[in-house]
Amino acid sequence: MENIKVKITTIQIIDDAGNEDIIELVTEAVKSATDDCTIISYDESDISESEGTKTKLKIYKNKMIMTKVGNLSSRMEFEKNKKYSNLYSTPYGTFDLNFNTVIYENNLNEDGKGTVYIEYRVTLGGAEENYNKLQIDIY
């Protein structure tokens, strides 16, 4: 296991004109690896309003699985041209989470450092669909 820094940039397209809501978080994390994936773990308590939430990223060459456990709980799997459904649990209730990955690019080097870039469509609780961009920089 290795201590690293992670920068997570989330861009949500908020209207038809293409206006964006950008959230950028930088945090300390722990990196480990298996034969087929890089694993990044971090605590969201210090970087967001998600106190008590821990996040684990399992980054494979062709997909990424993001698991959140705590006040916010979810499991999101990102693989190009694949649709996934799951439950998103919050202190305010549990919602259906449906998402479809449009772009998945894994640009990590052999040391597990670099960038993962994802674009996806998400629908939370049957509400209006949103388009999101997610960039994870590991250094």
C-alpha cells in the first residue's frame, strides 16, 4: 500500500445550453494493486459534506467500480456502452440510480498513476437525466 494524492473533478451539465457545475476535490488516499486492477481508497469526511463516507475505486483497464459506504452508499460501475442500475442510499432515503457510460479512458501507467476519464448519463430516482464528466488524477 502506498500513500498518494487524488484529485477528483466532477462536471455536471446542468441545462440544454451546456452550462456546467464543476466540483473539484483533492484528498490523501491509499493505493494498492492486484494483478488486474489498481485500488484507491479515501475518506470523504474531510473533503465533502459526506462525513463518515469511505470511497473505494477499483480501476481496471476497461472499467471502474466506485463503491461508497457510510452516510452515502452506492456502487457504480463504469464500462463504455454499458448500462447499470443500483440503489443510492442517503440520510434522506434510498433512490434508484441508473447510469450509462459513454466514454471510459484509463490512462494509468504501470505504477497506477495518471488519469481516468469518464463521461456518463445518470438518472436518480426516475428524475431527469443528467450528463456528467468525471476525471480522476492519481499522483
